[in-house]
Amino acid sequence: MAINRRQFIKRSAGAVSVSLIMPRFWMGGVAQGQEIAADPNRKIFVVIQLGGGNDGLNTVVPYTDSRYQTLRPTIGFKDTELKDETGASTILGNTSFGFNPAMGELKSLYDAGKVGVVLGVSYANPNLSHFFATDIWSTANTTGAGNGWLGRYADQKLLGKSGLSAVSIGSSLPKALYADKIVVPNITPAGGADPFVNYAFQTDARNIGDKNNQLNTFKANNTRSFPTGSFGAALAEAGFGAEEGAAQLRTAVQGYTPGATYPTNNQPSATAVSFASALKMVAEIITTIPDANLLYVQLGGFDHHSQEIGTAADNFRDKTKGQHATLLKALSLGVKTFYDDLTAHGIADNVVMMTWSEFGPSPIESENM
Amino acid sequence: MASLSYDEGAHLLRRAGFGGAPEEIDDLSARGREGAVDFLINFNQIDNSAMETLLATSFDFSNFADNTKFNQNEIRRWWFTRMTATKRQFEEKLTLFWHNHFATSLSKVQDTFMYTQNVLLRNNGLGKFDDLLLKVSQDAAMLIWLDNITNVLGKPNENFGRELQELFTMGIKDVVTDEQNYTEQDVKEVARAFTGWNYRRQSPFVFQLNASQHDNGSKSIYTGTPWAQTGNLSGEDVITMISARPATARYLTWKLFNFFVYPVTTSSADKATIDKFAKVYLNNNHSIKELVRAIFTSDEFFSERAFFSLVKQPVELTVGAIRMLGGTYNQGTNARGSNTLSQLSRNMGQDLFAPPDVAGWDPNLAWVNTASMLERFNFANTYLTNRNTTNPGIFVTNDQLKSITKASSKKTVKKFLSRLGPLSVGDALGTLRTYLETGDNGQPVTYVNDDPTVDKKIRGLVHQIMCLPEFQLN
């Protein structure tokens, strides 16, 4: 929300003037279509945004806290209920917290010392507008104004690196990646066998035989010379770069071989499959593109309000079912599969992941029912 | 009366509207420069009943509380339907200008008020600027957007008072004289004048002044300047005073030039131009219509510098691609509507009813990056390869495409370039012609404008033209 001090606000929506910086796409210095060798010094950061306001108290459950039990007589978990679907406890060691039963995979990573939980992260007087609260966290600014916190990092550290050094997977670029000097590409998963297929200069699917003619014509027309500094020059350069960069990305990821089995066929849910496939796209990118080190994935739907637990069949009482359980299972299974894949590729220890959400619903269950 | 060539008529229609078919451009040209501008800006005299009928059958906004029929997507679909179907092109383009000028967003303001504001902008966009500014300022959308509803006696909120001066009227610095137009103290004093401005919390959600929250004390504004005023100034007083300042006339002229004519520089020649047209505003009782008329009939507007000097906004690109080619946006109905145009424009960076901030969308190169360019190219592909002419969506029929073709490849390319601009593209003309004469295996083929060729190569040709840097310009 650009209101309080608009004069400090720069542009958003990834709309960076080409005159400022032309993203230099990764240009074949590394053999295309091959996985790259592990580099012990490489540092990769993967951010998962849980959109809609994840219920933190039912994610990391303070099961010994009497106030939790009092405020959540229906949707709250008792200690005896903190068991995953195999019956294994999801209580975190000898702490007074346990994971939601849907998060058995994350519990196993916790036990292996691979997952940490940071409690009570917030700011004074949290804003409960989804939009505004998202802006606040995305910008790390309580006015919600300005570029994203990751975008500001990108402006400082990714200038001059490949145009694929930061990539977002999702329907649109998240505000956290809004920057001034860098355009972070957003890739919308296509679904189907090749999730990258839409990230391309598309041509008539009915006339595949004409595709090369189309591409050749496009390239010839967008590599013509225009007066230096003219809009035409900027448009041609950005246009050609867009097509080439996308093509290079798609060539690169063909070198990827999965090191784990990602969920398919709507099992355990369509949400789990689509989220895991987004993480798989991240794996494809970081295993084949050397300086793709800042990745962003979104898992939405946490604004489920009265649908938090249960289904119609159980009169909305079964805490192991329902929207929240489905989403947390998607998160847990997706992250574990991704982790296993990275382990197989020998780069799991190079990767730090974090999740965040704009806020958690009220502790009082009637208020979020 | 000055004559109006075909190219000039096309330029006028692309800028004052979104572009059109040759018949529309011929009609404008026949009216001459002044006649064509009069026709466009006196849009209330143009019969628009076909669009009204279309809207009536495609939307149901009778109950704002029914969010299955009235919501963010529906108001976007509604505006795109207007822009593609209207006979009053300037009415919609001007509404887009004011939406960008008084940039307000769904990120904070609910759909009902965004819609109401849009109607307000459309109905008041050509009158006296003072009246438009007052209406926008007292409308719920703006009262919410810039927090004036929390601007109360003893606890002023300066957001509206600041943007009123910085973005809606004068700018921090005079665009002609470079003088500072107001101070931080003026922001504080102006904010006091608007304390207690609020809106009724039940239908009708009209403006109301909460008298107990209004600061009736004396305010001093613009102290030490020719516009200094002291007294118990009301919000209305401030709006009237600011609307009369030459700085406002110049700033509005500057915004109109940047939006409709060409990017204005800080050269003394450009400042003189802005000052010249600002006087039209000052000498005509702040009439937006007279200012716009003067700009559109000017030699500056028809100068070589102005032609194709702006990067098309995504909305201009998408709506123009439909209108110039004679394509179709089948918006569908509430039960089964097409959000294609709003989604694709959003992907390119322009989400209607949701500008990025109160300053609106940045123009020209701000639209140009690798991500947005890919979206532009793929919009063209989506449009040109959709053969489903019954479902809601965007498409152009083979019959329509065939009607534009010629017997020779060269004339066909030229005809489409004329249709989509007219564009002057240098060497690309030959490249496009070669495309028409190349088969699947790269072998030369003889061009004939038969049905299979239209469905394949003409669709490909138009896609390619829409990927030219020249087509991105307006």
C-alpha cells in the first residue's frame, strides 16, 4: 500500500525499465542440458509462501498450553491426537510443541536435525487485511511500501548475474521479489508432462511444422538495428532476450533426472501434486543452472475459514481431514520429496528453505469459524 | 479547417481511443482535423445503444451484495467489454486516463467503490476540473484509499492532503517554472481542511461531513506566495483554490501530453509548449474538454515527433489488437464469462482497478522487460490461434482475415501492416513476405490466399506483426 510515503516508493510488478538494466540471460558457458557438478560453496535459498494466513497454532501445536486447549475445544489437538497417519508421534522431542498430524514427513526431517521452528515472529499491531499484511511481510516494512525484501537483495547482489539467478514459480511474481534493477522472471507451471512448456515464445499448436519459420521470422525482426536509446531498440532487445532466455532455461532443465518420486495422480491430493511439482521445477532449475540460487514457490488456500478441519462426511469434526490438513500434508510431503531429490543430487546441504505466511488466525476458534 | 490524412486519422484514433478499422479511420479523415476531434470528444452524441444492450445482457450489477454476479473479475470484464465494444472510444480512453491519474486500487478499496468511482470518472471526465476533483475527493473510494476517513480533528492524517497536491493537481515542483509549489507545512494545513470528510456507512454510501471531527480552526496555506490564504478553510475551499493555480493547469497539461501526445522533456521548448496549453485551461474556466480539444487539434499532436512515440500500455495493446484487426472479444455472461483480456493485460503488468500505487502506472520503458515482452508475444499467439468462435474468449475469424488478404504476398503483408498501425517497418517487410513464402521444411512456396493458407500462414503473419517492436508503440 503505497500511501504513507509515496515519494519513497519505486515501481512494482517487476516492471523495470530496460534502460536501467537488461537481464543477462545465462548464456551457455556451461554445457546445456546437463546437470552441474556439486559445489560445496554454493548457497541456495528457497522461500515458500503460505498464502492466505496459515493457522500457526494448529501447525506447531502448543499442546501443553491450557489456554490453547481452552480456546480451541473443537479444532485444537490433544497430546494423544498428535500422531501421523502411521501412528508415530508428531510431538517435537521433549518440547511442549507438536506438529500437526498431517506433517509426518516434516517431523522425520525434524528428528534428523534438518528442520527448525521459530516461534512468535511478528510485529506490533499486526494488520489483518490479507493484502496489507502480505505487503508488510513482503517488503519487511510496516507500511507495506517499497520493493520486496528479496527484491532489494537482488538489486544489490544479483546485478550482472544471469537472468535466471532468481526465479519465481507461480501464477504471478510475488511482491517479495519486486525490485528496481533486476527483473525476476516468474514461471507459471503449465501442468502436464512439461511444466515449463508455457515459458516460451509460443506458436500455433496446430501448425508445429511452421514453428521454425515463426521463430526465425521473430528473431530476424527483433535483431534489426534501431536508433540507440530509442524505444524500438529497447523493445527489440528485451523481446529477443525474452525468447532466448526462456529457450535456454527449457534446454537446461532437460538435463535433469529426478532423484526422488514426486506425487502424482491427485495422491494424496491435487494440491499436494501441484505444490510438489512446483518444487520439482525448482529442483530442475537449481540442478542445471549454476547461479540459480534464489527460488520462490507459493502454496495458497490457507484462508479456508470455516473449512479448517473435517469434511461433510464427519460433520466437520475430523481434525486429520479438511483444508488445513490437506494443505499441511501438501507442504510436508512436497518438502520431504524435494529434500530427498536434493540429497540424491548431492546439494541438499547447500539449500536453506523457509516458509512464511501473512498472519495466523485468531487463537479463539469461534473467531475463525 | 485543417485536413486529416489517413495516417493522421489512425494516429488520432489510436491515441484518443484504441484504434479501429479502415472505415472508422476514413470517416474521421473525412471530417478534417477539427471535425474529427469534435466528433470524438462530443461522444455523448454518438449512438452507443449496441454496447448498452450488450452490457445489459452480459452483466447483472443490480445487487452489489451478490458477489457471484458482482466482484473484482466482473468489473474488469465489464470495463474490457466497454473498451472493445464502445462506439465512444474517447470516453473509455479518458476514463483510463483518470483512473491512472486518481490511481486507486482494489488492494485496499472494495469492488463496489472501485466500480462507483469508475462510473464517476466516466460521467465527469470532461467537465470543469474543480468539479471532477471535488467529486473524486468526496467519493468513498478515495476517502478510503488515502485514509481521509481517519483524518480527524486533533489527529490529522496527511495522506490525502499530500497526494492531492503532489499527484492530483500541482506536483511538488512546477513543471514549467521549477518552483516549489507547496511546503510540508502546507500539507499539514491542507490536511486539516479535510478533517471529518467521510462517507455514509450504509447505502447510499454518499459523502458526509462529520462536523464534530472537522477542524474549524484557522488554516494558513501557501504563505508568502501569491496564493496565500488564511481563514477557516474548508476542503471545498482548498479544492477550488488549488484548481485555479497555474501550477495545476501546467501539471494537468503535462500529464495529458505524456499520456496522449509524446513524452515531455524538461527542455525550454517543451516547457513553453506546456505553458501554452495550460493557458487554455486557465482561460476557459478550467474546462477539461477545451484543454483536450486544443491538444488533439494541435500541430504538436500531429508532429512527426508524436507518431509512435509512446509504448503501448497493455490495455491499449490488447484492446487495440481486437479493434484494429476486426477481431472479437466475446465477453460471455456472468455464468460463463471470459476474463482473458483482463488476465493477459495483468500478466503484462496492467491490472485494471489495481494500479501499483497512488502514482498510477509508469509509462513507456516501465512496460518493457523480458517477462512482460514474453506475455505480449504470447497474448498475440493466444488471440491468433484460437479457432473457437463460439465460446467466450478472444478470436478473429478466417473470413475476417481473408477479407484483408491480397493476391500477392507483398500486398498482403502491406495490407496487414496498414491495418495494424499503419506501421512502417523497414526490412521487416521483406522478412514477413519471406515468411509467407516459406513452407514447413523451409522450402520456398508460392503464396496463394486460399483458406488453408489463411488459417495457417495469415494467422502466423499477424502473430509476427504483433511481435514487432513497432507494434508495441503507439
